[in-house]
Amino acid sequence: VDLEGKKTITVQGNAKLAGIAAWFGGKVDDKLTSWIDVETGRSRRFQVDEYGSRSEDIEHTVADLAKRDGNVVPVSFHINSEEPKPEPQKAALPETWCLNAFLVALRSWEGAPGTVQNLEVFRSRNLWKMTVTIKGKTKLVTELGELPALRFDAHVVKLDREGGKFPDTDERDFSLWISDDAGRVPLQINAKTDYGDVTMAIVDYQAGTGDPLRK
């Protein structure tokens, strides 16, 4: 789609609690939408629509990454049908990512075990400082069988609007396994989240029709 004169691909993730999990975790139906530049692979805009913690209110966030000015990324926030209010975010690194674009790029990242990258990534309303390490190749048992996998480990820190550590928040870790083959398919993620320790694992996969990430 065209976004302010640039050709982009819209990518959306949806996280939802259902069944017995909803009894304990509250209402969760989060939509994370990115407009990713087809030339650079970087997100130009990131929009999040999600329920507030333990709330029926819907929080709306828009980060205009393409309009970054110096070290400031324009961010707007509002609840339900309120008027959006500016919440500019200071960044320390030259590039700012959103969660969707980060995950797309991670699928094609090649490197030796121990290779480290430092990034700043929007997850929703907040920016997170993220240190990602290529852990190495392994085998992962899934519902689709034992598959060759590449493991990534990450340490993340929530940031405030000035780019410092958000007060009274825990630092977190997650691990991600991606298939070590032409498809580079996300297989499993173990993470500490606002809703507790979470494991998401692949249960089905339908291959796309595009060119593989790796020949």
C-alpha cells in the first residue's frame, strides 16, 4: 500500500487470550500493525490497539518512525475515542524498530554463535532496549516433529520517554527458535510478559508462495 508516497507492506500481529486463560489474564485482544518500507525493510509507522491492563478501555498508540527528527520519534496516544495526545519518544540508537519489523528482519539474520546486536524496539506504547544474541544451531521438538533450529536469546529493558530505564520495572529475557532451513519459520518463543511466563509454539504451518529467505 502507498503510505505518504512510499510503497509499504502492511504486517499485523494479533494476540488474544481465550478459554481458561482469559479467566486469569483479563481481556486481551491486541492488534499490532506495521507499514514496512519495501525498499529498506524498516517500519515507517507502527500502530497498536490494545486493551489496558485489567481494563475494558482500548488504548491506541501510533509511532511515526519515518518522521523521526534527530533522536525524537513522534508518538501519539489516546484511550477509546479521546483526542490523541503527543508522547514524543527519545531514542539513543541511530535506528528505531517496531516489533513486527524486528521479527521479520530477525528471520533473515545470519551470523556466528555469540554474535550480538543492540536495538531499540517499540512493542506498544513504550520503547524497549534490546540486546539480541545468536545462541547457535540446535534441534527443537515440535508438534510437526524434530526440526533443525537457530536459537536467539534476548535481554530487554523498558524505557521511559526520555530514553532512560522505566522506573519500577523488571528487566526481561526471551528465547526464540527459528527453523534452520529455507523457510526460516518461527517455531517457539519463551518469554516473560505482563501476563506471566509465556511459551508459544508452532502447531501448524502452510508455506507461502514467495521466494524463500535462504536458497
